[in-house]
Amino acid sequence: MPPAEDPPRVYEIRIAGHPSTEEALALQDPIQRLLCPDPDHAPPCEVPWSFTVADDGPDDDSTALVLGVYASRGQARRLAAQVRTLVGGGRAVAVSEGDAGEWGELVEQYGFERGLR
């Protein structure tokens, strides 16, 4: 019997190294199509997701596109691998646990779409 997936939680998939916010935001559409190839599908989405931008770090003038997902650890890692393939080797892509308070809409969407509220 295969091991069960861990319960969903918020993860951040950070796509780093964009010289501008505009360039980071330009990745939203292709990543959106990767996550949801059929935007007219019946709910729920397999994995609720959202975007934001952030500074790459205190010593770096570049911007990161941050994809927030509410998923199991395995799902988040698989999504990060797909994003890494999509953006190519020129961008660092990292996955880490996110703060549920900062991504509250993902938690609410997951509960609402699955009738947990």
C-alpha cells in the first residue's frame, strides 16, 4: 500500500531573478495555464493557487514571482517541478511552506469548494 499524502497546507513556489515586477508578472499567464488548462472547468480546482510578488532578498535588486498553493507537500513539489520546466534553467524555482495567514484566501477557497465550511 503506497503511503498517504500529507494533509494540504500552504506552500510558496518562488520563481526568482526577475529584473522588474513587470517581467515577474508576465509569467502569471503561462503558469496559470499550466495549473488550470481549462479555466471553464467545474469547481473545485485540484489545487487552489494565487500569485504575489516579493523582493528576492535584502542584497538583491531583483523580484520574485511567488505562487501560493494549498496542497500536500508532494503536490507542491510536483507543481514546482512543472513550473521549473516551464520557466527554464534561467530562473531559480524553490518551494517552501508558506504562512496560512498570508494566503488565507487559498485556505478559504479549499474549504468552500469542498464544502468544509
